[in-house]
Amino acid sequence: MHWPFPLYLNIRQKVLVGLILCIFAIGSIGMMSLNNLKAIEKKQHLLQVADDLGNIILEIRRYEKNYLLYGSSEDLNETHKYLEEAQKVLARISPEEGNLKAVPLLNRLREELLTYKKFLNQMTHKGSQNEDASDSTLQEHTRESGKSLVDLSQELVILEHRRILYLLNTLKAQLLASLGILLLLGLSLVSVVANKIVRPLRVIEKTTLRIAEGDFQPIPVLQTHDETQRVVEALNRMVAELEKRQDQLVQAEKLSSLGILSSGIAHQLNNPLNNISTSCQILLEELDEGDKDFARRMLNNVEGEVHRARDIVRGLLEFSRAKEFSLAPASLSQVVERSVRLISSQVPPGIEVLTEIPEGLTLNLDFQQMQQVFLNLTMNAIQAIKNPPGRILIRAEINESDGEKEALIQVKDSGIGIPAENISHVFDPFFTTKEVGKGTGLGLSVVYGIVQKHQGTISVESREGEGTCFTIRLPLPAVNT
């Protein structure tokens, strides 16, 4: 079955629906309140008329009493005059009767006014014919009718007072209910904005900061079926692509390092090859003499040099080989030793590379990538020592920070140092202070990314003319604690 409307609303539609509901609620509440205010206004007008009618009826009763006491024709005329005015007041109320609950009361008032007028006319007729207008029965009926008029007018006033109070209480209840509805709608809208917009934006913000620090963990995708889900999915694709680019960058930096090391590696291989060649020549010359011990020594020398050349080539191949990032227990001293061995041919005379790594210190490392870290840091240290002699020290120790143990590794040099204004930029991609063609500015950026992938941190301290110290902190596995 095909639905005419989407099953899931996106954020814009949700906000729009919330605003439409708020506007509808405000409009409905406003219309109801306006109707109540109009009703109160109508009731207030009727109450004023009822008060006027009550005052007129009191005046009628006053002149009626004066007439009955003193028999003055002027009092009788005033009574007729106020009686006509009372009927006019009732006539003004008539157009509004259709909406009033006081209709029966007004009808009784109208009937009672006619009855009172009939008695008053009888009294006037008797008076005009010089008959005794003080007939006790007629007077009694007139008084009772007048009293009924007073009672009915007061009842009308009381009724309208009650109706006004009822409408005011209804209006108050409507306003309170409307405030509750608006509050619920507002909270719902705030909840939608907070959960569907603000919270995902904060997650995206934190994720971008994590990515900037080299953490490429994907974000969990919530099935919200709106823009935030699509943004998170796109961000996860971007994170995966960035991680792939990071690995490519590490590999490119390896190849760059191999290019720098190539001449030194050739020199390192040349020495064992020369020794092999020399041993073979001597062995050939002395072959006729048949000295087996001498031949054995020469062959042992050849074997040792072959192993030496094999180790050089193996270290080079292992370093250059591309593989997926994976952590495994590894001896830190072996990582540093192989890195120093690879770069040893690039160390100028007068520069000493020292290592102080505890033999039993084992960390969860990606051997190749951590080798790249020490290779880059050592290469930078060599280039920082412009005028040998100088010294590079790679040391490590177990340090306790915030109750947790960690491996603290330092690479110190006695070079020219880094200017203070450049300290905050040394890990930025493509930032370099070297001459054009002497560096890409990616070495320390790659180092930073590799250390972050190992759940560690790296910092730098430097003073111009005194040297630089890079400090790496890596989590310590349980085997070392």
C-alpha cells in the first residue's frame, strides 16, 4: 500500500509541524479567549442595564409609597414615568435575549411590569373618578407586585454576576490549559531541536576534533531517518577515506625516507660485499695449500657478512612493506635498535646516537609504523645538529600519571632548537622550516598521527641554541604493570 505522506519526517518537517501546531494552538486559544471576552463584555453590559432597571424599580416603589401615603398626583405621575422607563430598558435587552440564560427571568419581569402597570392604572382610574383610591385590596396587590419587581430585578443582577464570574473562571481555566498546551508543545519542540539537531551537531563536532587528533573511529549511526543520519553516514565515509589517506601518507613518508636512506644503505651493503669478496679471493689463493682450519675461518667470515647483508636488506624490506595497521606486543628496544640501524649510514661523523631503553619494556605497537616514528624523529634530530659534534639520546622509562602507568619515551638532541613562534605548528601538515627540496613538512604530522593511533600523545619542548626534546607517552600493557 502506498502512503500519500512519508512515514518518517525529516528535521525541517518536524520543526515545521511543531511550529504549525503551536500557531494552531495559539490561534485556537486566542479565538476561545476572544469569544469569552465578548461574552463577558455582553454580560457586563446586561449587568449594567440590570442595575439601572433595579434602580428604576426602586424609584417606582418610592413614588408608589409616597402616593399611597399622601395621595399626591405628582407622585403618581412620577411612578408612571419611571414605569415607562423600565419598559424601555427591558425593550433594550430584548435583542440580546437569544443568547441569554436569563430569558425566563426577563419574561417574568416583563409580565410583572404589565401586572404592576395594570394595578397602577386601576388606582389612577379610581382617583380620576373621585373614587376611593385607597382600596386596601388594590393597594395590597400593587405592593406585592412592586415587591416582586424588586425581587426579580435583584435576582437578575445576581444571576448576571454569577454568569460573569463563571465566564471569568472559564477564561482563567482556558488560559491555564492553553499555557500547559503551549508549554508541552514548546518542550516537545525543544526536545526535537535538542535531540535531532543540537546533540548530533555536538557529536559531529567532537568527531571532527577526534579526526583532527588522528582518531578515525566511526560514529554509531542512529536510524533517525532524517538529515542527521545522512550527515553521520557521510561523515563515516569521510572518516574511512581519511583513514585510507592517512595510511597512504604513512607509506609515502616511508618511501620518502627510503629515498633519503638509499645512499647510506648502498654503503652499508658495500662493506659486507667487499668483505665477502676479499675472503673469497684469499680462500682461492690458499686453496691449494689445503689448510682446512683457515678455509673454515674464511667461510665463517663469508657467512657472517652474508647474514649482515641479509639483515640490512630484511630490515629495509620490512620497513618499506605496506600492511594494515595492527597492534601486537613488541619490544621497544628492538624497534629503536632497528630504526637506529636503518639510519646509521646517515649519521655524520661527530654525532653520537645513544639509546637507553629497558630490555624488558614491551608495548602494544605496530612495529613498522613505530619504526617510522623513531626514524623521522632521529632524522630531524640529525638535521638539527648543524655543526657537529652533537648527541642524540633515545631513552624510555615507566612513568605513573594520574594513578595509571605509562611508557614515557624521549628523543633529545643538542641541535639548534626550534624558534618559539614555530613550536605550536611543528605537527601541522606541510609545515617545515627546512630549505626548499629538503623536506615535505609531513614527517612530524605523520609521527603525530601514528602516535594517536597507538592511543598515545606526543609533545615537544625546545630552546633555541640548546636543543629539542620530543616526548611520547604510550599506554602500558598489563604485562609491564
